[in-house]
Amino acid sequence: MYKLSPSILSADFSRLGEQVLQLKEGGAAYVHIDVMDGMFVPNLSFGFPVIESIRGLTDQVFDVHLMIEEPIRYVQDFKKIGADILTVHAEACKHLHRTILAVREAGMKAGVALNPATPVSVLEHVAELLDLVLVMSVNPGYGGQKFINQSKKKIRSLKKMRKEHNYRYEIEVDGGVSFENAVMLQEAGVDVFVAGTQVFKGDIVANIKKFDEILSAKQE
């Protein structure tokens, strides 16, 4: 069963609380929250107060994607403000295994994100610990970029590896996800779809329901 994880990076920040409630109304399973530090990626985004303030609005899963250097420093802080899934970048961790264990020990699900140029092989010794693998299908840091087609190969590799080793991780894709490529991504092996512009441009509830129609129809 697919899950939609709308990225609030594309929301209207002046109406953030209202639009988070619309995500629940539309039936989105997750809320995708990008946290950027201006170092790992050139942009800055949501801090602890913003995430904590919207946590009180919804019981949806907070799918928190950390685009920050050495995220192990803040694992307990993200647990305290309500993160359910904490995804770190393989490229940003000196000690990836230790960071994943810290996330799991804090009581959150652990994810690892891979930039477009990062191979699946970096997960060889940690894959059994993961609840989620996030394939970046654009270079991280900005919304509205075009999907990188090479990402399909990485998604298929992750699906094959999961089947061969009986791993439990969900495969998530982030970047350039649209109504037009959703079925192609689903067929490649994606379980969780991060969509920003395609959800928040126009009628949020209607856009979520359109994703549901497209992806549910394919599963029938």
C-alpha cells in the first residue's frame, strides 16, 4: 500500500497550520518535514519551534528529513518535539551505524537518505537496521526541481536488495514527484511518495485525492 508524504517546504508558510490540517483531511499518511542547516545544503528551513507548533495539530506521522551535518547531535531533540521517522543523510554522518542506532534507541523509526550520486552500496552494512531508505531524485536543498531519471535504477536496486535479504525498509522518493510519474515510480518499487509542489499548488485536498486515484487504481 502506497503512502503519500507531502512536503511542507512547498506550503504557504503564512497558512502553515491550516494547510497541515488539510493534509489530514485529504488522507495523506505522512507529513514530510525538511530540516536544513545551511551547511550540508545551502538553504535553511524549519527549526524546532515550527515543528513543535504543528505537532499539536495532527496525529499524522511526522516524516522528518534531516539535511544537516552530524545529525546525531540532535536526535533526542527531534524525539522531544514529535518526530516519528528520522531520516539522516549517509553523506552527512561520520558514523552512520552509530547514528542509526541512536535514532532507534530514542524510539523513532530510522531512515537513511541517498543523494543522486551516492550508490546503494553504502547501505550494505546498515540496511538491516533501517525502516526507510529515501532516494533523492533531485539534488537536495531546493523545491521544484526536475526528476533525475537515473533514480529509477537506484529504486529498483533497493527493491531487489530488500527482497533478497528480507529487509523491512520502505522505499521513499523525494524530488520531482508528480501525477505524471507516480505510476512509473510505483512500478519501480516506491512505497512512500514525497510530493511538494504537486500537492500544495492549488487545492491541497483535491491534489491528495488525485494521487490516491492514480496510485490506488494501479494497485487494483
